[in-house]
Amino acid sequence: MALLDIKNLQLDFLSVDASLRAVDGVSLSIDAGETVCLVGESGCGKTVTALSIGRLVPTPPAKYVGGEILLNGGDVLKMSSAELKNIRGRVVSYVFQEPSASLNPVIRIGKQIKESLKLHRPEHATDEEVIRLLKLVRIPAPESRIRNYPFEMSGGMQQRVMIAMALASEPKLLVADEPTTALDVTIQAQILELLLDLKQRLGMSILLITHNLGIVGDIADRVAVMYAGQIVELAPARELLRRPLHPYTKALMNSVPQLSGQSTRLSAIPGNVPRIGNFPPGCRFYPRCPSAKPECSSTMPDLVEVEPKRWVRCLYAK
């Protein structure tokens, strides 16, 4: 049985005069010990989908319209407040974007990690356990670092502290939302290497959210590509990177800088992701798709298994 199984999730945001569909029929599963990357541009619904796993999207303004989120055998959308409190942290834990905005600037990082321990593993809320967690995420001299304030640490070190806080509850699923945003490429590589090492050592599953297909090759088992609130392609990572099938996935691949070969101008995807409430009829990528045909403007494609373990939402994928 999958650790996480999202089935046909539908989530709306309520405005004054309408319900705006932000997540539209998303289905996604993650097995124990598996890493899945959720990829797409900003505004595609990645973070909202991820927050829904722990039912962290405020209701209102959001409303869960349909579907199921089966996490560790229970349906998150049917859980009571007490049941949700029990799974948040212990089953699913989050590393959010921009650690400098998530860490409290006036509390020492050791105390912040200890707060997480007190909540989920109170018997281990000690300096020794905090130091062990800091060592786990490869922070040097953790015995002295526990007294640092966040502003005394670099962006990469702050991100490691956030990962240590997320691991303090010993979760089965770690959701990392753009963990390498605003970090230079060297630190990005270190954070990704750290996540892969922690996955192998601790046996946890990871959902990694990113807009950059260039960073998923070394860490992901499978990749789900999201556009305008829908999954448009889902495949094993190596197969997707070797031969993308959906035009949007191809466009994302073409926009990744190449270090080898002849220097060429970066390829940009024309236009912008449509806003919720303003999705075009038919295929939602149609207005930006270089391969679009007349049928694409009126026919909504289903997510179809075109090859074993390869799912694509396109009328002409091949």
C-alpha cells in the first residue's frame, strides 16, 4: 500500500462571487522510501497540492470539493482536528520556502528545534538530541551553533536548520517546497545531496517541489509535471528526462541551461500560466503550445497511460 495516495483531489478558493478551482482532479501516489518531484512554473498549484496533504490550506478561503488524500492508511479530508494534529509532523513534515522567513529571528536555533521535539518527542527534547540533529544535517560545530540566531547563519545553513526541525519528529514523509530557492548552485547541490543521503539513511519518502527540471535527475524516482492545477505528465524520472512526451514538459526541459555543447540563447516559454478562474477551454496549455492543433482549443485531454508507468495529458503525445 502506498504511503500517500491522492485521488482526484479538487480544491477551490472562494471569492465574493465565484468558486475558483486551483487544484483540479490531481491524483498522485508516493510509496515508502520513494522520492517524487512535483515540477511546474509558479502558479501551477504545486504548493497548494502539497499543503493539502496535511490539510494546511485554510478553509475558508479554500474548500476541499472532492477526492481523497490517503496518508498512512487514513483519509486526511475526513480527519478530526485531533487526528490531524497527530499526523502533522509525525507522519508528514514540511520544509518551507525561504528559511529566513520561516525561522524566528529572535529565538536561538537550538531552542526552535527543541520546540519541535517538545511537541512530537518530548522525551528527547534535550540539547544532546538537538546537537545530534544538527550533525545529521551536516552543520559543523553544532555544540556552539545551537546558540546562534538565524541571522548569524548563511542561507544554506538556515535551510539545514529547517530540515533538522522537520526531521525532529521522525516523519515518514518529508515535503520539501522549493528547498533550494535563492541559494547559489553550489549550496543547491549540497542541499539535494543531503536530502538524498537522509532518505537513504532514514528510509523516509520525499515529495520535492520545484520549478526546475534540471535538479531532479539525481534525486527523483518519479516526476509529476503540473500545469494550471492539473498533472500533465507522470513518469519515472530517467525516462521523463530522456524523452519527455508532453509539450509543456519539453518546454521546461528546453529552458534548462546546458553546460556542454554550443552556447545558445535560452529557450523561453511564451506567455504566462493562466490564473485560476481564467483557465482556457480544452487543453490548458493550448495558448502557449508550439504543437497545438484546432482540436486542442475545445477538447480537454484526459491523463492517459500511453506507456507502462507513463501518463500524459495530451491529445497528440508521442
